[in-house]
Amino acid sequence: MNFIRKAIYFGVVAVLFSCAEKPKTEANITAADILGHPEYLAISYGGYRELTRDIQPTIPELKEDMKILAAMNVKILRTYNVHLAQAANILEAIKQLKEEDATFEMYMMLGAWIDCENAWTELTPNHESESERNAVEIETAVTLAKKHPDIVKIIAVGNEAMVKWAASYYVQPNVILKWVNHLQELKKKGELPESLWITSSDDFASWGGGDTSYQTKELEELIKAVDYVSMHSYAMHNSYYNPQFWVVPEKETDFSDIEKIDAAMERALDFAKTNYQNVSNYVKSIDSTKTIHIGESGWTTLSDGHYGVEGSRAADEYKAGEYYKLLRAWTTKEKIASFYFEAFDEQWKDAKNPLGSENHFGLINLKGEAKYALWEMVDAGVFEGLTRNGNPITKTYNGDKNILMQDVFTPPLASEKDVSPK
């Protein structure tokens, strides 16, 4: 029976993808071949299971995760800090899986973390100067890309490193440009593959899609220098910080609760679409040939803060599941790569607060339970025979949607909510 359900599920998916020609599968496959291709779904990945990153996931644990993601048709991963053991170990895990199964496919975007001077210290961050550690991050990314050219297809210089709300570490665009140019020069010299794509993964505003103060000459030069633009968009965060799109408008006050929620999720997708279009308009005014993909977008399922019942009421599994499905449908149709944030819950991000929103962005929780977004995959037998930490992949709430919906609240009414930007 599981085989039949699985066949039906992927049969439906195959219809959606039938018009897309599968790219070549040789070792020389490139980012240009796979980014935005519907058979190569992308995801943001961290395999950390503990309260601290001092405890690194093992290679067997990483292989376990790779198999789960591959079953979901995910074939491109995005990582963040290359100086930690996880990045090199993910590459080793993929290498071993490819040796064990010649049909196994998984590629990576390596993220080199970029900081300003005095970031994460007691000293005042100097946003006009960069950390000496940046050179180490870049050098490590280069070493890993050289060692695994069949897996590493993209290097991202910085993660939300230019956006001003990253007050503890952001840098000016000239720092990102410096390292992008360095990597591009290594490609010209033949020290890195010519087909390796170089980008920076940053907030939509940092790419000129928001406040015009970001639209500087340095950003124009950066747009010209990267191989493509990797932009982030978080409607969920903005449900609290800029809730104009989120609150229930007067015309919907007579809707049922589920109608109010579903309408809000459609507006959340429109928020992402608008961010994308604004970035596209600006980027293409600088370089009409440049491609834009989504480096991050996601939705938390739990929050005792800004996104919980005392805040925007955005955090729950139903809304997160709807956003995941809406985002995947839109980006697949438009051939936009979307590195959905994120694959698994990670509790180190807000280690002192188990209910903190940053701990709960995963599609699968720490108990190996697939959240509502993936329930259909569980029913279809997609995860049959796979485990995480010894646990089979089952459904949250024991698969009972009625119980799940007890934790789902409608967004605030416009009449009861201050919708001025915070």
C-alpha cells in the first residue's frame, strides 16, 4: 500500500515537472543547470541537534539527513559557516553516499561568513572595517570548493552581511565586493572552476529592493560582479515588524477563521513576490542579464515572542505548511530557486529559550516528526525506511489536523492592531 501511495504522490509531482528537461548529470553539472530547475529543489540546512554548535553532527548523522532530504527531492543545500566542521563533514557525507550509490545527487552552496571589525565582542562594531577572520572564511571555502568541485557549485560571500538590522556585524558592500572579486579572479586564473557561481546571500533590502539608501554605487558594482543575486524574504518576520499586509482588513471581518488565515497566507506570498519583483527591477536596471534566486524564505512554527499569540499570531504549523506549499508552487512555476529555510529544527539558535522562534523553522523537528507541510509526503511513503536519530519519520500531532488547529490563531484585525512600522 505504501508503494502505491508513493507512486501516486510522485506521479502527481511528475506531471508538474513534465515540461522541464532534466539537466545533464555528469560531474560537470553547473549551478546554471540546476538553480531554478524543478527537479533540483533547494533548502537551507543545518544538522545541529544539540544546544550548542560545540557538539558537531557526525558524518553518519549527516548521511541520515542527506537521505531524508533526497527523498524529498531536495538536491541543493545551503550552509553558512565554513570554518565549523559541519561544512567539510557534509561534503564528506555526500561523497560517501555517492560512492555507495552512483545515482545519488546532492550539491552545495557554501556560505563564507563575513563580519565587521569587533563583531560579536564587547567592543563597538566598526561597520566601516572588516574582521580579520573574513579571510579565513574565504580561504576555507576555496579549499573545500577545490576539493569537491563535483559537489560545490556556489560560494556565497556573507549571509545577511550588508543589511543594517544586523547591527552586531554588518559590513558595507565594498567588503563583499572585495571578496567576490577575489573569487572571480581565482576563477580566471583557473584556481577555481570557471562554472562555479559566486554570489552574496542577503536581505531583499540589501539588494536594492527596499529602502533606497541601499542603492549605492558600491552595490551597483557588486551586482555586476556576482554571477547571480541571492535574496532573502521573510513575510513571517514582517508580520510583526511591518504588519500592514498581515492584519485582517475590514473587508474580511465577516470571513470564517480559516478564510481569514488562508487570505493572510496569500498576502504573505504576495509580500515575497513583491520583494522579488522590487529586487529584480533594481538589479536588472543595473545588469539586465542578472538572474535572481531566493537564498532564504521560511516560516517558524512556534514562538513565545513577536510571532506568538501575544504578537502577530503567525507562528504555527498550519500557516508554516501553507507558506511552504505556496512558495514552492510559485517558485517552481517561475523557475526560481528557493533555498527554503529550513530543513530541520535547530535548538542552538536560541538555546536559553526553547520556545524561541529561531529554534522552530524546520520542516522536521528534533524528534524526527514531519510538520504539517510534509504530512502528505509521510502519507505517500516518501520517508519509508528512513530514520533520524533512530526515529522513523512520523507526523506531528499524530497526524490529527483537528488537534493541530487548536494551536492556530487568526491574525489580528486591522481595527485592533497598530500597523505602523516598528
